[in-house]
Amino acid sequence: MSNFAHALVGLAVLASLPASGCKNRGSSTVPRGSMAQVEQCEGNQSIATDVNEDGRTDIEHVERNGRRYCTRADMNFDGKVDVERFYEGDGVQVAHERHDFDFDGRLDQLSFYENGQLARKELDTNFDNTIDTWLWCGNGWVTRAERDRQRDGRVDVWEVYEQGLITEAQYDDNNDGRVEKWDSFRNGKLVLTKYDDNRDGEPDRSHDMPLQSIGPADDALRCERGE
């Protein structure tokens, strides 16, 4: 197979690389706030490929001390790197990736792997260069999630999933650091909401959803690479 064909295969693989559930409130230890910076994709040797033959590198495999350290790819051929993939010590197994989905030169997603499996993702969902969503993965499904709806560096939503379907969620709606609302779900559909009206940390009012409104299960939320 020619280098050009190899590069096409490489781009197809990178393009298909996709990009999520919840422990008790406040249990996370991942960084908060500004989009975390991972190490630079630099080495002492590289193999570059110009896929579309426009004179610019589209895929570059960077090596350190004779092993592949990272791969840089320009997915939309605009001359800027959109995906960087870093490898474990064997130069084969993926350690983490970073993605620029809106092609503005800034990170939008960080993906972290354990034993070759996608374990966690950090996302900037509104492209303001600040992480606002944290997703945990298990067997290809979202298992829990934490969200910063106010974009102030503080998590205010905690979610639990089973096989990619949300089962429960907790909300800090007034941003005081305490949960005021609890949602329960069946087949991914909301069935019960509880409220803490007197701010004592315990639910004292509830609202059930009509059974006829529950319906079939929602589509399960998968935890994939590059999405």
C-alpha cells in the first residue's frame, strides 16, 4: 500500500475516533475550570504525510528515543492541528487525546484512557475555552457525569447512568454548594422529582410524572472516542 493510501487510512481512523455517570456530590478529583493543558506533542524525530498533496503536513507521527510518542492530524486540511493523540510507553496503546472540533485552534475535548479503554472525558461544550462537562465511561457507556451549567468553575449537576441511560440526577440550582432538587428516571425518562424547599439538605416535597408520559426508553448515551 502506498504512503498516500496509508495516510488516507490513518485519517479515516482518526476521523472516526470518538468523544461519558455520577458518584456522590463533590466526589470528583479531576481539575476544574480552564481547559487543562497536556504535554506538547514534540520529539526528536517525526514522519510526516501530506494526504491531499497540497504541500502541507496532514498527519505527523512524532517519536521520542525511537518510539512513537504522539500523532498530530489536520482533519480539515486548513493547516492547523485538530487532533493530537498521545501513546503509552509501548508507542501503541493510546494514553490520551485532545480535540479541536470547531477548528478555532483551541481545545474542546480531552479524552483519557486506561488499559486502552476510554475512561474519562473533559469537554468545553460552549467553546469558551473552559471545561464545563466531565464524563466517566465504562464498557463503552456513560456511567456518570458532572456539569457546570453556570460556567463558574463549580459543578452544579451530578448524574448517574446505567447502560448509557440516566437513572438519577442532583441539582444545585441556586449555586450555594448544596443540592436542592433530585430527579429519578426510568428508561431514561423522568418519573419523579423531589425538592428541598426549606434548605435543610433533605427532600420535603415530591412530584410524580404520569405513567403514560414515560414511554419507551431513550437512546442510550455511549461513551465513544472522538465525540
